[in-house]
Amino acid sequence: MKRIRTLVTLAIIICLSIGTFYIYAAAEVKGYPKFYIKKEAGDDKEIRTLTLSAILSMGQFSEPVMISAEGSKYERELSFTEQLNSSFLVNDGLQVYRDKYHNFMRGKLMFL
């Protein structure tokens, strides 16, 4: 009986530890800042197509982010199926060539 009580207590402590970690991680993720590109001078149409790809690191967590004139979009905001598509930080101009020409850069790593 003592062995079962010890195992149950240990399982509860492990579950609470893991749960606390994920709750803390979820609370920290909500605090990601919003970025946007603001025009100070020049033509508005130049900014419309501009998109910056970056990785924001905060503590032990890092998150890919795309910054445009409309605002920032984090990878965590995508659906699960969209996250499976690994082209979040890949230049969209290259995606056009990959779609149009099937063998374009076949087998090359996109993050080098």
C-alpha cells in the first residue's frame, strides 16, 4: 500500500510540474509584441509589398515572425496545418519559382 501511495504522489508531482511549465510558457507567449512597418517618407506602394522575416527570442522561447505594413504575424497564430508547411520564413518570391518550376532548388535547404 505504501508503494502505491508513493507512486501516486510522485505522478501527481510530475503532472503538476509539467502543467505549471506549460501554463507559464503559454502566459509568456501571449506577451509577444506587435510590430508594423510605418512609412515616414516616400511612396506608400513601396511598403505594401515589403515583408520582413525574423525570429523573436524572449527568454528560452523563440518564435518566427513576419512583419509587414499590416502588422506582425507569429507562427503560433497559424493553424496546425499551416504550421506543418515549413515555408513561414521562406521568401514568397522563391515560392513562385518552386510552384512554377518543380525542380527549382530541389533538395536545397531554405534556411542557409
